[in-house]
Amino acid sequence: MSKMWTIFKIDQDAPISLRAIWPKGVPASKAVKNITFNAATYPNLVDRQKAFEEAALQLNRLGYNIYIVMNPINTAFAGDEHNGLAVKDADIKCRRLLLVDIDRAVTNQPATDEERDDIYKFGFHNIEKPYFFDKDLEPMSVCSGNGMHIYFPLDDLPNDAGTKANCRSFLLSLARQHDTADIKIDTGVYNASRITKVPGTVARKGLETEDREYQMASIVE
């Protein structure tokens, strides 16, 4: 899990926000948990990251899917480990990443190995880079457990209407060009406060079967 910080780069004094969501289609539904690890409680960034990792693993073992707010959060954000505040778009300092989320058209159960392989081939062959990405850095890919996430660095673009429109337009263009009957690009993940799956945690979706087992989200090396 510690490799995730190569993707989600955290500023020295920035909060780290975790969201734990009970998976759809799994019995005994539980309320969403929002937990923020801030510099007031964890002045050392490494300690803040470790606290996030420990909470993520604990909640994942209890059955939750675990997400992180992927863009930098303003230091003034009032969330902490107890009050359950969710990060909003206005709480985001800047745009550091753009997510391309590729999944199956039908997502009510875990993907098979063959379906995941098809998504990886789709992602590696069809997804071009946005013109506004940071050209000094390479995109990073994650197996989301059931699909594929590609993260494009954005060189800390302003969190404003123009950047939002560019992100949305890029995703819509990708979907128009490349969507198939079986594989879809999520066009709704352009918001600044976007949450995304935490590598190193098990991704649950519906109920497991012999050929549709839960998989761990992991960074594609």
C-alpha cells in the first residue's frame, strides 16, 4: 500500500481524506465513513500516511471498499478522524491528477480474469494523453480490482471552472471514441474532490462466485 504515495502525492501540511463505502450488492449495508488525517494531529507527513494506511486496512478487513480523495486538500479543511466531514470541490487546493476510470458495462458482480485482461488491453491501446497534462511526468496505472484506473499528472492546475470543463470534455471525448458494448469509460469522474480506490485494498462488488472472486486493487508496474 505504501507505493500509493507515488501516485497520490501529499503536501507536507495537507490533510489526507479516507472514505469507506459499503459495497453495493453485499448484505448488511453500513453507513459511509469519512475520516481525515490532518497535520494538527500528525505533524509528520510519514506518520499521517501510516495512520491512513492502518485505518484503510482495518476498515477493508471489516468489508468496506476504501477510497482516497486524490487531489490536494486545503489545509484549512475542518475534517478530522471523528467528525465525518466529506471533502467537497471547494475544499480542493488544485488539480494534481485526472482519473480515467475504465470498467465493464455491467458492474454488479466481480470481474473475471478474462474481463480484467480485456480492460487492460483496451486501456493501454486506446487512451491518449490529454493536451493539458504535465508533460514532464508519465501517467500511472492501477488495477482497480474490477477494471483499470489511469492517472494523468496535471501540474497543479487551478481548481476552477476552466480546468473542470477541460477534464469533463476530455473524458466525454474518450467515451465517444472508444466505448464498446462491453467496456465503458466513466465520464463522471471529473470533479475536483474525486475519490478513487486505494491500492493494496480488496475491491468488493456484488457477491463472489467461483470464477468471479474479489481482487485487490494494485499499482500496475
